Amino acid sequence: MQIAQLRNAPTDPQWKWLRKSTCERFGLVSHSVLWNQTTGQMILVCLKSKTGADYSLNDAALKQLVQLEDQGQIRQGYVGQINDEIDREELVAWDTAKNVKRKLNGVMPRDGQFGDYHFVTGGFGAGSGFDPVVLGASRINRTIHNTWSEAELNFGGFGRR
């Protein structure tokens, strides 16, 4: 995938925001998730902390994203970072879920309100550690036409609608 296409995934009509209930059903808790049915790619979205330069990443959600890829339910999992303090919605950094997991190998997550979290810097280095940021749909502006309904989801059958 071209870099520009992934950077603009939050506003690209090929990418759809998964509903909170769907994220929870697949174990992708405390994050917003973008899904591209055609390519089978999924992005676990991390938002910038309001109190520092770090991004919080739920440890269980990262592991689940890697598992979805390993099981063939998605073709490629990414972790993306959005700084919602800027005017436009675009990914400011991203990496594959497996690379992020590898980079965090040996880094102990911290306890958070929604489970264990890693605090990572832009570009996915280990962060300095602030209180966890509550990540949710209300912090990102999205339109209803750019959201998958439960009936439209077809993990593992990407390319078919």
C-alpha cells in the first residue's frame, strides 16, 4: 500500500471505522479501529495524550490484532497514531502490529483503567509513561456513512462484500 493511502486512511472512503461494539467483540478494547474490507488491512488507532507527547496502546488489543493476523482473519494489522490536536485527521505514524509488538518486547506494560497499557512515543518507541488516556470514538470526528455495520463485516473474507 502506498504511504499516502495509509496516512489518509481516517478520511479515505475505502477505510471504515468499526463500531465500538465490534471492537470489543474482537478484543480490540479501548481503541478506535479502521478496517479496509478490500485489502484486509486493519489499523488500531492510538491518540496522543492530552498531557504529554506519548500515545497509549492497550497491551491486550495489540496482542489481539497480531492474533487476528496470525489466524488469517485479517491480511495485515497496523498500529497507527493520530494527533487529534492538529486540524486534519491523518496518521502521523504507523507500523505493523508485529513490528510494534517486537519493539515493545521486554517492556512491561503499566496498569490502566482499561487494562495494561504501553506508553509509546511517536514512531513507537517506549514512552516516558503518563496516566492512560481514555481512547474512544467521541474524540475523533467521523461521519456515519464511513462506518461498517455489523452485517457488512466479513473478517477473513476480505475482498468480498
